[in-house]
Amino acid sequence: MLDLKVIREHPEVVRQAVRAKQMPSALGTLNQVLLLDEEHRLLRSDLEANQAQRNASSKRIGDLKRRGEAAGDLIREMGALSDEVKRLEEKSRSLDAQLQSALLELPNIPHESVPYGASEHDNRVMFERGEKPAFDFEAKPHWELAAAHGWIDLAAGVKTTGAGFPVFKGGGARLLRGLIQYCLNALVDAGYTEVAVPLMVNAESATATGHLPDKEGQMYEVTDGFYLIPTSELILTGMHKGDILDAAALPLKYTAASACLRREAGSYGAHVRGINRTHQFDKVEMVQFTHPDESYAAMEAMTGLSESLLDALELPYRRLLMCTGDIGFTQAKKYDLEVWSAGQERWLEVSSVSNITDFQARRLGTRFREGGAQGRGKPELVHTLNGSAFGMARVIAAILENYQDAEGGVRVPVVLRPYVGRERLE
RNA sequence: GGAGGGUUGGCCGAGCGGUUGAAGGCGGCAGUCUUGAAAACUGCAGUAGGGGAGACCCUACCGGGGGUUCGAAUCCCUCACCCUCCGCCA
């Protein structure tokens, strides 16, 4: 959610942001916000004047009664005033509700370093690192390798659940577990606090993080008002809803491994084959709460950390600076990391690091000050960031494809061997 | 699932429907005293919105939302959460 004050004072900035993010429908929302805000403010000053008079008269009635004097006239007078206050309060509530819901539909403002672009084609490749493997045999895509060895059983997933719910078995399951463990340990070593999260969120948290209102129908909605988490970000970020953090404790850094559940409505075709895109996948996520002045530096550090893991896994990758048209609703700036997948000969997005600035924090009410909740001074909104140290499925796809050998087996990346317990999967 | 009890400021804890934004205590900050510290004493301290050049002033907020009333932290309804007991269960 944006700062209403900023919208009011610099509507042109918001207008430009909405255009850059390719959200023309939000232009109408912006105008609506401006109108509702104007109306609401006028109403409030009227309301408050009436309330002030009501309070003063009530006080006088109290005085008169205490002294045993008659207050009948004043009480009769108050009836009308009180009705008016009630009417204005109701109006104000309704306007505020409309304003709040309109406000939820305005996207975050992109950072000045984000290139303008209409679609994913305008993203910029910042650099490419690592050697693409060269084979003297025909490299297979991961789904063939996995099927041949039973590492990933798509059919079993279809039987028990449905398409897009892969079952990992044997070496595949070991590789998955090893990779998760490796990433978590590395992040804990880098100063992140490990968290084990609930797999469902309530609507309030999902709204605060900007995942609701859910126009794309990305989240699975289940009974009792819960949603299955599309990423542990919702929990890691939502944890500090309403908190006033201690400035000295910033940045707070959290990491969690969790299953992620996404509807991915409308996806089809070759690019979703195998485990390129699934409804359920495991992801190790990082979240930071930072001082506003530190968030862009933190973003670089988070991205660098993810990259160092890819370096260690010896996977070739590249970093993309996402353009205005391809960064998400909540995001001010975003980098994607893509790993080269030798069997498919294409880049797979495995990580995405975003600075949300104060967009979530405002809705969450997550602030900081010297001394924390009991401290002094004005609480100020923190900045939140999130990034993945990988969607596991795609990294596994890339490992299978890049590390395959002529015999149809797959070498295990050196750093994973202690976790997987073997040097080669066959 | 059933039956009770609870939710007040950073924390603990008062609070008859009328000067209660809220006693008291703890903790915090500043000062007096002290060579320094402690103790003691004095003072300052919530959040959000609005007005004013400023001193200040107004409004809302006692778990959330509604209601009763001239007036609600106090009465009523409702929802959420927490605790205790029973049942079920990994």
C-alpha cells in the first residue's frame, strides 16, 4: 500500500508508476482514490467539529447533574447533534472503506534504476557467469533422466493429486533434501535466522503482503478462510505485523524452507514440462526487515548470497534487472537469477530478489525506532525485502541436466555430496 | 466438538455510565543531590489523523466490529484471540 499523503501530494508520480507497470486500469483507481480522499477529508473536519461540540456539551451536562441542576434543555438539544454525528460517522466509515480498498489496488512505485519496459522482453541481462557444460553426447532434458531412474515420478503425482504435483523418489528425493539442507545451512551461516513456517495464511496477512486481493487467482483458497502459502514470504514478512522493532536489531534476516503452492492457472506447453513449473515446489526463502536507508544495499547482498550458492553448485547463471513492466505489484525493484539448463538449452528462473520498500510495511504496520516498542521517538516504517535461494525444482532440473554423464547417470555437485551421501546418482 | 474464565498504556494492574487518555506500581528518559554510582526526590513521557508561524488546539483509539445513551473503558450484541476443564487425536 502506498502512502496516501504521497498520492495526494504527488499524484503524477503515482500515475507514471502505474503506466510504467503496465497497469492502465489502475489509473481509474488513482482518480477514485483522489476523489474519495478529498471527500473524506472534508467530511472528517465537519464530523470532528460536531464531535467536539458533543463532547463539550456532554461535559456540561455532567457538571449540571452533579450540582443537581436541570439539564433537560441541553439534553434535548444534544439529541439532534448526536444524530448528526452518527450520520457523519457512518458516512465516514463507508468512505474510508472504499478508500482503503481502492488503495490496495495501487502498485508500488518502481525505483529510478529500474528500466522502463512493457514486458519480459525488456528485462536487462546484467551479466552471465559460469561455463555452460559441453557434452560429447546428446544431453537429455531432466524429465527423461528423472523418468529413466524413477527420481521424479510425475505419473504418481497425477494419480494421488493431479498434474503439477511431482513425486520425488530415491535419488531425486535425496537430492532435493540435500539441496534444501545445503541452502538453509549456508543462509544460517550468513546470519539468517531459520524459521519453520505454517503452510496456510489468513486473509489479513495475505492482504498485508499484497497477495490479496488476488486477481490472478494465484493462491489456493481452502476452508475456514485460509489460503495455502504460495511462498513462505507471507509468513516471514507477516510475522512482524504491528510490531515496533528495535532500530539496533535491524536488519532482521529470516530464512525458511517450505512447500509453496500455486495455482498457476492457464499455464501449458513445453515450458511447463517436467518440473519446470509445478503447483507445488519447495523453496528456501530469505526475508529481511531493514532500515529504509539500507534496503538497496541489502538487496545487493541478498542477490550476491544467492549467486554465491550457484557459484558453489557450479551452475552457470545470469542476473536480470527486471523492467517496470515485469516487476510485481508490490516491488520497487527486482533481480531474477536464471540458471542454464543444458538439456533444454534454456535459462530457468530459480531466484528472484525484490525490494518492497515500505509498501508491505505500511499495511503490516511494521515499524522501528530506537529502543523498540518501549523506546522514544517517532516509529518509522521499515523496508521489507524477499528473495529466494532457489525454487528447488528448477535447480534440480538444472543439476540433472548439467551434471549428466554419457552413461545416463548424474554426478552430484561437490558441495552437495555430504548432504546427499553419494557422488553420483544412477 | 462441549463447559467456563479472560483481553486496559513498554510491562504489571485499578477503573461507580459524566473533568479517565485513563489511578497506582515497575521499567524508560531528563534533572537535583553525589568525586562517580546507588538510593532518595522532582519533572517528562502513548499511537494515529487534522489545524496553527508558534505556544498550543481539535478528533479518534482501553482485543476487532456494531448497538443502547445527551454522554461508554464501564451496559448489550457479535467476531477474533488467549487460558482452564472434558472429549477426540498425531
